[in-house]
Amino acid sequence: MSVKQCKCKCDHPQPLRPKIILVGILIFLFLSILLIWAILQPKKPRFILQDATIFNFNVSAPNIFSTSIQVTIFARNPNDKIGIYYDKMKTYANYRNQQITYFTKIPSVYQGHKDVNIWSPYVNSNNVPIAPFNGQTLKDDQQNGGVWLDFKVDGRVKWRVGTITTGHYHLHVTCSAYVPFGNRPGDGGIIVGNNAVKYQIARSCDVSV
């Protein structure tokens, strides 16, 4: 006598069709690429050195700088859909690639779409020696009455798109300006306060991110 075995049919969910899966993957990749492009390819912020107020800027022998200058720096976010976080910002002055002032911190800030921030930090130093290879050039500049300085801004930025924020990117800004020695008005400078001269500069800065 044979015994018949009964097999039960169980209902299992049918797998998604391969075409639907492929379309979903393509849509996801397309949206991801658009988002990454928006995050990683924003317009760089724009910086302008508006003016410099000289309280003290002198060279004493042997080739030593003493500096006290207040600069006004204009920063604008040109993006209409991307915000910018500025973090660990610091400014200082260079003479021919040599730093001649101490670091001055700029407060961290978030800059919204098309927003503008204006900073007015002081850069100072006392008896900073100049490298020997810049000695002769400095003597020539002294005879001419002034020098070209690079006012630097270094820090980090993050981009924000909606609720998404990227990682940090290094920010390097260089604002070049001709600075006369001393604190006497010349080359368009005007006296402000008791012992300072202000120069209107309005020069665009080089920005690297």
C-alpha cells in the first residue's frame, strides 16, 4: 500500500522585476550626482580688502618690522542656494612671503545665501626681524616710502545645501595692498583719530578653496 505525500503550496512575495530595480538604481544615481555636484561645486566666496588704517608701520635697524594696522575685509557668498560656514579663521600680514605679524582670530560665522560679512581685525607685531634674503629689497622699498603687503586670511569652510552640510575645506585668501611707511598721510590717506591714517583700497582678493 503506497502512501501519498501531500505538498503544500505556500504563497511567497514575487521579486521585483529587474527593469524596475534598474530604473530605481539609475534614478538614485542621478539624484546623488546632482546633489554631489551642488555640494562640491559651489561658487567661491568673494573677498574685498576695503581699507587699511595704519597706527604704526615702521622699520628699525637691522631690518625689523613693528606693525599695527586695522584692515576692513568684505566677504560675500555669491550662491543663491548654498550657505557657507566659516570656521577657525585667522588673518595676518606677509611681506614677500614672510609673515610679519601675529595671527588674529576672526569669529566663526554662518553666511546665508547672497549674504555679506564685514570684518575689521587688527594685525600687530613688535620687532619682527626680516629674513636676510629680503634685506636689500626692504632697503629699496624704504627709499620708495612703502611696501606691498599681502593680508592673508586662512581658515576652513563648509557648504550647506538644505539640511545637508559637507565636510571641511581649506580656505586661503590673499589681499594685496601698497602700504606707506609711518603714520603720516600720503597717497590719498586721511587722518583718523589722534594718530592713525586710513587708506581706501577696495581691491579684490584672490580666493582658493
